[in-house]
Amino acid sequence: MFWTDRWIHGCRLQDLAPNVFKSVPPRLRNKRTVAEAFHELTWVADIRGALGWHGLAEYLQLWDMLSNIALNDNTDVHQWRFEPSGNFSTRSAYSAFFIGSTIFEPWKWIWKTWAPGEVQNLHLACCPQLLLDS
């Protein structure tokens, strides 16, 4: 959406030009796409009412920023950044969940012990801090 999405340098026009944004009717804020707004400068016609000095300054800055942007006719492409191919997979999402985590090596001593089940449970009941460390 032209007015509310983060499409220009990672920012929303709502944040870049708040006074201009306030002059756009709410029904147009959430309806106007970027392509529609650039077609015959429709975004200018969306602005209704007086802007004031701050609004006029924001409008001129906005005009300068938008005049340097050229849209291409290609459709948007979504890339999954955790996979070299750019395609989403459940495996890569699960791996991404653990990025930055640390490995607790003594887990083998706790979970892979040779002792019978009753003794394992007793060991975990007596030493709960081992579970908290992992």
C-alpha cells in the first residue's frame, strides 16, 4: 500500500510525511497501491484540505523523493533469506529458529544415561538445575 507500507527506503510515507498523511482520507490510505499512486500522480489527488507550512515542506520533500523512483513492470518476488535458493522450506525455518542459540554439551549425560528409568527420574528430580542450565 502506498501510504502505509514500508516500501520507500524501508520507511512508510506515514512516518516520512505525517502532516501529508493526515490530509489523506482514511478510505484512501489503506486502498491505494504504489502502482496506482504513481499512475498519473494519483497520490497528489489523494491529499485533501490545507497542509500548513510543515505539511507543505513535507509535501515538497516527498515530491523530490518520489520523482527519483521508477517502477518496473515485474511482479514482486519474495525471497526466503535463510535458504540459498530463496525458497521457503520447513527445514530451513526450523534451523533459523535456532540461529544464535548455544549447545549444551552435557545433555548426553542427562538424557543418554545407561541407568534404568527409575534412577534417571530420581537423578532429574534431585538436580533440577541441570535442566535449567540447558
